[in-house]
Amino acid sequence: MTNWIENVTGSFGEKKQYKQNKARIDTLPEPYSTTAKALLRYFTYSSGITDGATLVQMVGDLADLWERAAVDGTPVREIVGENPVEFAEAFVEAYTGKQWIDKERARLTKAIDDAEREQS
């Protein structure tokens, strides 16, 4: 019974790991917690990642990064630089899982291929 539920909702193990990683971010000292949460929010809206394993890995790595920065006392700007958007987008590029746009890219390609065949 679990298999069909996980097919619909996603892996329970991935959800559990995601929540654990999110909790790690929530417990970071300031300003690391605020920074990590802001980045996570940006990733949620901009990354387009739909593969659960990839998302879990990315959030875990984000938590690792800010936990290490907090332990070392590294200034936030030293990590994100002058352009936080550039940093965030470079960070996400390292995670090449399935994205929501992949389905639409395939659909567009198929539509053009079908149109071409009809024209011939």
C-alpha cells in the first residue's frame, strides 16, 4: 500500500530527510539562519527542481554550508559575495535533477517534430 501512496506524494524517506535538513537550518544562529532561509526560499521559487532526491541533497548541502560558516564565524557576505542572486543561481546549478520545465521542453520538441511530419 505504501508504494502507491509514495508514487503520488513522493518518498516518505525523502520527506523525512528534507524536514531534518530544514530543521538544521531553522536552528542555525543568526545571521546564518536568516540567510539560509532566504536562500532556501529563493531556491524553491527559482530552481524548478522536481526530483526529491536532488532537492534533499541541495538542502542538506545548504545546511552543511551554513553550519560550517557558523562554527567558523565566517561573515555571510564572505560566502555569498556582493550579489546574493548570482551566488544562489551558481549554487543551484550544481544540482541538475529533473526540473518542471523538462516536461514542457519535451512537449515543445514533440509538437515541432509532429508539425514537421505533417508538413512533409
